[in-house]
Amino acid sequence: MSAIVLRARPYRDSDLMAQLLTPSLGKISVIGRHARGSKKRFPSSLDLFDRGIARIGRERNKGLGIKEFTPSHSLIKLRGDLDKLTLASLLCESFDLVIQEHSGESSRELFEVLDLALNAIEEASELRTSLRASVVALGSLVTIEGIANLTSHPPGSRMLNAALDGIENFSERRLLTRPSLGPILNRLSR
């Protein structure tokens, strides 16, 4: 099934724990046994922002395990630009905080919103365009999930702050990547 890696972290000696967003199952938590050592089954090591095809199965403990992940594109330009990396990180963190596990109703729409936004950030030639894609995606996320209705807001700093405030209030957590937006916004306001 198609999947986008929202978060991945090392687990034990060679395993990885990851949160994936899929169009059919929504957000799922998976464990990749020996994922940090197998370049055949995990060519990208389940990196943040990776989109690809995941083969999912049940573990002995009834949890979900990822048996194989084949990336379809790895967003090389995004990874090489600190501003784009910051914006993409903010998106993945926001989607991870807001979307509940196995939320199937709106999962296809949310998957498409995130996928389009990451691709738009990747292909943007200007920072302003990358920021606009992020703002639109965050506005869509909070609207689809019923946190706030931002459809009447034009994409800009008000919409961005309203979306981020809504996400933080909903999740009762501060976004770790939010402070990193300050330098980007300062540069664009000059």
C-alpha cells in the first residue's frame, strides 16, 4: 500500500518504529524489524517524508509490522534546503499530532493533501511558494479534521497562525518545529 513516513525513530539495536500515513488505513504505527540493517527490504531506511509502497503484516504481538518499504521518490531537493526541510518537518509533525490512529474516513483526502504539499515544497523555486503550500496544507488539515474552518481565510500569516494555534490546542502539545518558522517568516517579510 502507498505510505508517507510521518515519523521514524530507532528502536532497539536494529529496528525502527515509524508512523505512516496511508490512503486506506489512515495513520498507523509500525515496527520495522532489522530495518536499520537491511538495504534490500528498506533501501531508504524509512526516512522522514519518504513516500513509497509499504508491505504491512501482523507481528506476533498483534501489532503492525512493516516487512518492506520501496520508496517511489525521496524529495532530494527538499532534503538539501534547510527552509524546505523545516516546512516539510512542520507538516509531518502537524499531521502526526492531529490524525488519530486508524482514522479511515478522511485518510485518502489527508494523504493527498500531504503528498501534494510535500511535492509542491520540493518543486518550488521560491521560499514564498513553499510556505504557501505549507499554509494551504495546514489549513486543509485543520478544516478536514474539524479543528477549525479556515476555508474563508486567504493563505497568509493569519491562516498559518490560526492553523498552528488550532493544532496545538487540539493536541495539547507545542509543535517542536514551530519556533523554526521565525527566521523563515522574518526573511520573507523584508
